[in-house]
Amino acid sequence: LGLFVFANGQSVISAENPVAYNYMLKHYGLKGKVKKVTTYGLNNQLMTNEIFDTEGRLTTYTSFSGSTSKSFYTYDTKNKLIEVSMQTGNLPAIKYLYQYNSNQEVEYSLYKVGDPLRKYDYRGTQLIKDSGANKYSTQKVYYSYYEYNNKGQLTKLTAYNGGDKLSREEMYSYETNIVTIKGKGYWSIGKVDEYERKKYYDGKGSLIKSTYTQNGKTETTEYKLDANGNWIWKTGGMTRQITYYDEAGKQTNGTAPSKSA
């Protein structure tokens, strides 16, 4: 999904529940008073840099892939995200705005007031529908629908591309510290891809392993964690350097990327 609310130490299951937009530490599965996360790829290549404030809100996101792009996040006095301004190279900045419903959940993302890009519908605080409304696109409106069980856990995702064309289905099931996602991807040519993802968490809700199976082949990714339960190395050579605030809100030393394989 890419839009997850991370679990607390009591349950790892809510890790799959979607939100309209990622901007808090919990949305990224980060634990502790994180100040900065810097991600490196193979050969220690700099990939991304994220900076959070003492309230756990993302303030700056920089991507170094291709042309460097930097996004700045603006909040109101109630800690709600209201604007993201993205600057890529020397191009003019693009600004995205966010409007909220009476439950203080993001209802619209837009370029400017009255110019919506996406709309979000809720049942209580649960996101149940995400629909595109981009008037600049020639494609029909796309939809994603989310279903939950009586425990509030996400059980099904159904996505439509171009109105009534089914593009993806995912079913979610839960065991102790394991989330299983069985999915189908639908191609316009009639081909259907089936796959299965499994996510394994420790007793504190930190992701320690994941698997992806398709066409009889399984890829396994394992994670090494720092003392706070945040991953600093994963299979394939990607590492993260994480800097924390101390209890008084001051920066402490970062965790250097692990060089071990």
C-alpha cells in the first residue's frame, strides 16, 4: 500500500491500515524520538534524507535519485499537515494542499482551493475509499476501496484503474506477529499475476523479515535493527543512518549504517 499506520508494542497488525498521507513517524514505522533518517543504497550511494521535528512530524524530504528533489511540509497549530511544497532541480515548486473533514481526517488533496487531485472517504476514522479526481489527466477516475474486520484490521483492498477496470485485489490475514497479503494484479491484456507477501514482526512490533512469492519463486528480505527497533540494514545492501533527539529535544548521536551483509 505504501500508506501504513504503524503498530504499537501491543499489536503489529495495524501496520497495514492505510492513511491518506504519510507525514508522522508512526506512518513510517519509526520508533523513538527520531530526528533524521538518511538512506543509502549499494556502494553507500546517498538515496534519501528525511528530517522530523520534536513532535514527530516530517518537515523535509529530499530524494537524490536523478534530479535532486526536496519537499517541505507545513502544519497548522493543531499539528495537521496543510501544505507540501516540492522543488525539483531548477523547476518551479509544486504545492499540494490538504483539507480536513469534521473528524480531522484528510478529505482532499489539491493543487489549490477548489482544484482537487484526490478525495478520501471514511467510516469513522477508517479510510474506506481513495479516489482520483485529477482534471489534468486524460484517464478516468481511479478508485481504491478498503475493508476491515471487527477488530479494525484491514482485510481487503480493491483497486480500479480507469473507472470500472479492476487492477488489483489484496486479501490480508493475521497470525501472531505475522501479516500475510495474498494479491492479484490484473493486466489490460487479460493477464493475471498472483503473489503473496508475508511480513514478520518481533514482539515489540518491529519488522524483522519479509517474503515475496510469485511464480513459485520466493524472495526474502531480512532487517537488522538498532536499539530503538528501527532497521538500519536490510538484505540487498540498503542501509539507514538514524539520528535521534534526547529526552530534552536535543540531537543525540546517530546510528551509522551497518557494513555487514
